[in-house]
Amino acid sequence: MKRASLVLTLALAAAFSTEAATAQTLKTVKDRGMLSCGVSQGLPGFSSPDDKGNWTGLDVDVCRAIAAAIFNDGTKVKFVPLSAKDRFTALQSGEIDVLSRNTTWTLSRDTSLGANFTGVTYYDGQGFLVKKSLKVNSALELNSASVCVQTGTTTEQNLADYFKGNNMKYEVIAFSTADETVKAYESGRCDVFTSDVSQLYAERLKLSNPADHAVLPEVISKEPLGPMVRHGDDQWFDVVKWTLYAMVDAEELGVTQKNVDEMAKSDKPELKRAFGTDGNLGEQLGLTKDWVSRIVKAVGNYGESFDRNVGAGSKLAIARGLNQLWNKGGIQYAPPIR
């Protein structure tokens, strides 16, 4: 029994030692004084810089929320623009602390890249953009079409599955960046541009005459988009995950940028837990008691961020749809802060 106890003790010590050795990202970020966040090379609504280099978007807000939770300052973020091809390598190598770049959560990515998805920022699906002059009203009318796609994404496999499943022929014309893909489509090198529906709306804004192009009604895949972190650091995984959850829960609780200070005075149990006046949930994450207040003050709740960047208050004007809260007809849902 003594030998067994010794073996168990050594095993537990090794486990805790490994955990201590790997749980370093939060400390590294704090010591650096800046969060390094991987984003797209420019996708309106999700992550896009203006002419002065100021980044905005739904994915950008997630990064600013993390920075706010840690530093009480949502501007302490270095945004690293990455192609679809290079995004995972940047995360694996430690060049970035978190990847928040319209990236689809799939089994293969969750198991083969040494990384974890932390939640769903946007429930999306793949669709098709066509010129209205083609007079095509359905993706089922695209037999023998040439299709522009971006390499290093899930779209190529989805495209193959859809056309094969409907006994249609097609020609793939692939490009390494989104800009190249869109330019090729606009110049007439292909009949169709396929990507996530949200990206189609965003890229359509870049065309010289957006009104001449239409997104077809078919959605041919599930594309849950969310942030990623490296394997091996559960504390950092929790910080990123619960930052997103805090944004969603804040919307459900009715906490906004305008009323956050007033709501923090509430005696309601769920609000007292969220704002740190009851318990030490923030400290359990390695943050402060007011972590939720910091997040909401910096970027608003999830609904505010959605509306501002991709929804009714943006040029994209995408309906909430599946991204509406679970109690309002959508499937956006976060575990409770308790």
C-alpha cells in the first residue's frame, strides 16, 4: 500500500508540475503588457483595419474583451493579420496568444492542430455569390459552373460534397487569399464565389457595384466560427472561453455599455455573481472581481457587438438568425456565471 501511495503521489506531483509548466499564457500576456491576437487580413464586420490601422469587427471585439478582462484596457491588443493558410502555424508557434479569425470549428481541427476552440462567436454556413446578370436563383442551377474558392479553408471540401451529392459538375479556381479570390470573381475568371455566407456579405461590399451581385438562398454546410487557443494551458483556455461567454450572458442579463455601472449595484443573485459582489469567480479565472464589467464597458454585450459590426447597425445588415439568443429564437447560448 505504501508503494502504491508513493506512486500515486509522484503521479499527482508530475501532473501538477506539468500543469504549472504549461499554464503560462496569462502570465506571459500580463508580463508583456499586450495581447497578441491573430485576425484576418481584412474582412469587414469581423476583423478589418481602417486607413489609420484601427481594427474593428466581431472577432476584434473578442480580442479587445480579453484585453479588457486582463488589463482593464481593451486597446492593449496587437492585431496580427493572417491568411487562412498561415493562421494555425502562427498559433502553434506562439506568435499569437489567441486566434480570433472567422475559423470553423471542426473535429479534425480540434484534434490535429494542437489547439482548442473556445466557443462559437458566429453560427455561419457556406453559400454562393453570383452576378445577377447570370439570372441564377438557386445553387442547384450551377451545373458546370466555374467556382472561385480560397485555399486552406473548409469551403473546398464542402463544395465538392455539395456538387457530388447533387450530381453536378464544376471547375474549381483556387487562390491563396480572400482578396485574390474576390478580384478573380469580379473580373469574370469564375461564375461563382463560394465562402461562408457572412464573408460573402462582407466581400460583396468591396465590389465596385455590390447591388449587381446576389447571395443565393442555399446554405450548404454548418460553419460554427470561434476563437482558438493552444493545447496545454487550461487556465488560458478558460479565460478566453469565459470572456466570450460573459458577453453572451451579459446580453441575456440585460447588461449593456450604458447601464453596466447601474446594473453592478443590483441585488439580484445572478448579477451579484457576475459583477463580483458575491463570490470570487473572477479570481478563479486568474482575473479580477470586476472582469465582467471590464468586458462590457470595453465592447458591450454580445448583441451590441453583433449589431455594431455585422447586424442592423452595420453596412452588412445581417439578420441575427441563428445568432439570436436561445430564449429569443436563436441558438446562441452560454453556460451560467455561477
